[in-house]
Amino acid sequence: MIPLFKVHIPESVMEPLKGVLLSGYIGQGPKVDEFERQLVKWVGNPNCLTVNSGTSALHLALRLAGAGPGTEIISTPMTCSATNTPIVDSKADIVWADINPWDGAIDPSDVERKITPRTKAIMAVHWGGYPCDIDALIKICIKYKVALIEDAAHAFGSTYKGRPIGNHSSYVCFSFQAIKVLTTVDGGLLVCPSVEDYRLGKLLRWYGIDRETPRRDLRCENDIVACGYKYHMNDVNAVIGIEQLKYVDKLIARQRDNAAFYDKSLNDLRRVKRLRYQPDRLSSYWLYTIRVDDRDSFQAHMAKNGIMVSQVHVSNDVHTAFKAYRRNLPGVDEFAAQQVSIPVGWWVTDEDREKIVKATLEWDKR
Ligand SMILES: Cc1ncc(COP(=O)(O)O)c(C=O)c1O
């Protein structure tokens, strides 16, 4: 089977990893600091806070943005449930907006229609790595004085108008979970829009305890002014991240090359439609999503040819836990009914991608 996802762990991580494991210090320490310094350069934003998962980054961003009882967060159901679960955990109400059925991105005009005096933030998911219309969303945020939270779990390395995701004056949440573009086994990154958010975020990711001001007693913390969480990254995950950064450009370049091959090869088909992407933004292609008119049949055909394809995420409004937030969203329904992703990752060889195109064209002619 050509897999849809593959874990990238280079052999070269073993030595530095062993070094940390045997060092006597495996908690949050110098490797986390070093990883953050490298991420600052990589993302191009000084306010980088590593955390233990993308979900933690989202929860922390919601807290910093003021989500809480009586507030509303405008979000999309067409995503991983991890986008919406932290909103419920924050005790805010989810208000789902529609998406563009041709790229999976939240629709700024529908977002604006859903703003109320209770809105605290807009949660925008970069589906498969393809950036939403960040400028249009920021315009709305400025107009109504609400925050933008980018769920960039799929989008490490993607760019919007020439700048990496993480540079557009919003809270940006990356995931470094096992199968993401960059993995630290588990982990995440919150990029904050201001130094004040960064400072508060740093406190809140570790219970609210200030780790930087010297303590009178080594084991006892100074005054805690706001209670936080146990969301920090540790040196074991961080040392893996440091090593991964040496490879990630090359991996993304291969993903983009595979995607360009599909863009060229899957045109003007009858039953298979490519998504419609704008030239001002570039996905790192965690997913290459297409639309098909009969997903079950496509999936069975591809499996018979040794190729794994999947929806990856279902619209969250099918879940009982989210039933209170259901509403009419025609763009979501259209996308959710037809979307499916084919293997595009760094492990997909020239031969694999030719096989994937051949099988897709065969099915399209049926
Ligand atoms: C869109 C999206 N948001 C958030 C997350 C949560 O990230 P993590 O698994 O690192 O908590 C994921 C996936 O894992 C995701 O796909």
C-alpha cells in the first residue's frame, strides 16, 4: 500500500536523543530554548512558544484571546475535532461559519455575517496546509475588535503572500504530532501576535508559574497571579524537533513537487475535480485533497491498486458532542460529501505518483 501518512524520524536523531535521555535533565530545559530560537528564525516571528501538542496551543490561544463563558468563537466544522474541542473546553460557544467548497477554507463573508457583540475570536483552519484568506479575516478582526486564531496544524512551512504562516498578527497554532509536516513525536507551537501575549502565554503554559525570576527556595514557586496549564514541551521532544528542522525544507519541497505533478496530471477530468487554489499562497501540502463524485467507489478502486486514500477529517457537526452547534452550511456539506486526499508526502516516489495518477484516471473514465 502507498500510505497516506508516514512518520519521518531520521537516523541522525538517535545520538542527540540519547544525549538528552542520559543527561539527567529531560524536562523543559536548554533544548526547548534552542528549539524555540530556531523556530523564531524559521517562522520569522520572535513570539514563539513551544507546547506539548497542537491542541494545547489552541487552548492557550483561546485563553489569551479571552474565550470563556458568554463568549462566541466563529469556527469551521470541516476540520479535525481538535480544532473545536478546545473551544468547548474554554466554555465559549461555537458558531460555525461556512467554507469555500473549492478549497476548504472558512469564508470571510460568512464569518462577517456571524459576528455578534459576544464574538471573541475567529478560528481559521488551513486545510491540508492551504492558507485561508488571512488578509480578509484580519480586516474583519480589526473592524469588530476580535482576535484571529489560525489553526495551522496542517500548515507548517506554508506561505501567504510570500511570508511563512506565523507572521500575520494573529495567534497561530502548529502541531508537531506524529504524522505532521514536522514531528517531535507529539508537540506544538503557539506563535503570539504580541510580546504581552507571549509573556502571559509563557506563564500559562506552565501552571502560571514564573520560571525565569530567581526563586528564594529552589523547589517553591513565587506568586502565581493566574492559573495555567501543564502544556510545556520537554527537552526530549525538543531535541527531536531541532534535528527535524535540518530536513523539513527538503521534505516540503518534495511534497510541493508531488503536488505540482498532480496539478498537471489531473486536469479536465469528469468525475475527479481539483481544488481551486490562489497563486498568492503556497501550501506545504500535508494533504492533496481532490473532489470525487462517488467517494466510496474511488476509495475501493484506489485500495485495489494499493493506494491509501481518505477523507482524513469528517465535518465535526456529525458528532453528538457538537450537536448544539449544528446549522445550515451548504459549502461544508458540498465539500464534506466529495473531498478525499491522495498520498502526496515526501515518501511518494516518482513511480508512486505515476501509479496514483494512472489509477485516478482509470477510475475517472468509468
Ligand atoms: C486541524 C487540526 N487541528 C488541531 C490538531 C491537534 O493537534 P495535536 O494532535 O498536536 O494536538 C490536529 C491534529 O492532530 C489537526 O489536524
